[in-house]
Amino acid sequence: MIDPALRPELWLHYGVGSDPRKFAAVREEYYYLEEAMEDVAQGHMTRLGMLSGEVCNRLKEAMGSGFMDRYVRWLDKNGVNVVTSTSYEYPALLQQIPDPPPVLFYKGTLNMDMQLPIAIVGTRRCTEYGKEVAKKFGRELVKAGATIVSGLATGIDGYAALGALSVEGAQDPTVAVLGCGIDVVYPQGNEKLYKAIAERGCLMTEFLPKTPPLPYNFPQRNRIISGLSLGVLVVEAGERSGSAVTARLALEQGREVFAIPGRITDLMSVGTNAMIRRGEAKAVTSVSDILEEFGEGDAGDGVQTVAFQSLSPLEQRVVKALTEGEKNEDELLQACGGGVDELISTLTGLTFSGIIKQLPGSVYALDTLETNIVY
């Protein structure tokens, strides 16, 4: 249930349309927002001269008969919780940034005492390598006690969240900050991920319910992603990307910025390589590089070691064939022999073991991020 004491802040937040600066301007004029509500109800708008006519009309609308009752009932009915910047549950790190969001809507569990919140961000058009890196770092950081913060976007953000959620039994493994209303699933393809985070982590936004995912919402959203975090890891980013904006905001907020270096020929590594070159981000190649920065010690790189001789003859032939490069099922059947059913069973077992990984189009490759094979 929404605390009745939060109604004045919800009223003002609705009136200013989620604008933190307008919200702050009214708070500077009125120590008690109840006085502002009374002025608006009586049509005394002199002290609200800093606001536009449109905003004043929204404030009057929200003072209308039964408006706030309906608003609060909708939040309760849809399982939406609210925390404000004056609440003790409000994340302490967010209090430190310029223009902190005065109101946050959330679903799931909001942990005000996240010990090691780390944001993982990157391009939506990520490579297979980027997907694997995002999942690996998300998973291994959560195993080390971190909480992964991301934006629920397609690509790196989503795969980082999937990696975090793959750690069974982890408490509050991930937080997703939305660039739309709490009731809007964007992108729609991430509906399952949206529900999983609501159940095991936290979905969060400063935008009013039903706010669509407008382009200019996302730079505003990004300041919360970096503000919630002690550090930001950029996995892949083009020359101009929202991830670069998040990294810049993190630097302005005094956060640590890390980047995964990539090949100079990869378009999706242009941004990360440039950040490293300019000294804006520290190059990392393992989870330990991040943990050590925060004095968390060395948690290892999460790579298992498998002896080649411990594999079955067919498994050995598959691994040997994939050392030459990626291959599809037909190519592996030709290179390794055996029957189709036996090969499919072997590929499935090697995939579950983390020795190989399946790529789009039934193509397979060695999973060097998960397994080190000793010959």
C-alpha cells in the first residue's frame, strides 16, 4: 500500500511531469508541500510563478475531486511501489548526483544497502562475443556479491541481466532502470526478462505510469543507471552511443568507468577502445579487475579447466574440429563422423558443460570465456 504521507510528493511529481528541476524549484519555495496544494486548490498561484501555465494546469487537475485517490489505487492495484528522495529507503548513491529523481516507481525489491552495485551497459547491436562477455561478467559479478544495474535494453543490457539472473539463490541480483513508465514493457521482446527482474530483482523508473519510451527519455534515464552504481562497465559501444553518454555521466558523478577492449577492426569496439585510449575508462579483461578496484579481492575469472584426455573420443573430435574455427552441424558431422543422433547428443552435452557454445544458425564454437582446455 502507498504511504498516505507520500501523496504531496506524488501530486507535485505528476504536475511537473517527472521533471526533477521543476520539482526542486517548488520544494525550494514550499518547505511543506501541503501548503502548495492548498494554494493551488484556492487558486493562489503567485508563489508558483516559476512554473509554466501547462504545469500549473496539471497541478490543478491533480487537485481535482478524487484524482489522487484514483492515482494511488491504480499504483496499488498494479503492484507498483513508490520511494521518494525524502524517504529513508531511497538509494544513498542517488542522493549524491545532480538532479536526483524526486520520485521512483518500482516493482520487485528495492535494496537500499546494495554492497557493490555495478552497471553493465553497451550497444543494442552487439556481437556474439559481446553477448557472451555481458552474460559472463553479469554472472560472475553477482557470484562475488555485486548487483548488476542496467537499462533492460536489447543487446548488452539484457544479456548482462540474464547473466545476473542465472545465479540461483542470489539476493537482488539485478536492477533495471526504465526509460518509460513502470507499466510499459520496452522493448516488447524483453517481456519475459521484465517479469523475471520484477520477481527476483527490481524494475525502476522516475517516469510517470504509461509514459512511452520517447527518445529523449533515455539520456535522462542513464544518469540514474550510473548514479545507482559504484562503477560502470561498457562492454561494446559504437562511435556514438547511449553507452558513451552513460560513461560520461558516470565520470561527472565521480564513478569508476571500465571498458572491455576489442579488436580495432570491430565497429562495436570503436567506442570502448576510444574510451580506453582517452583515459576515460580502465581496460578490464576479467571480473577480478573490477573487484580489485573496490577492494573486494580476487574472485577468479570463473573459467573452468578441462583436460582434453578426459573427454570421450567423439567429444575430442568435436573440440579438435572447432579449434580450426566455427562450424555448423553438417560440417561437424563430416569432420567428426558418427551418427547424427550421437553427434547432436554430444553437442548438447558439451554446450551444457560450457566447453562449446551454440551460435545462431546451428553453428558451434569453443566457449573460451567459460572453459580452458588443457591438452
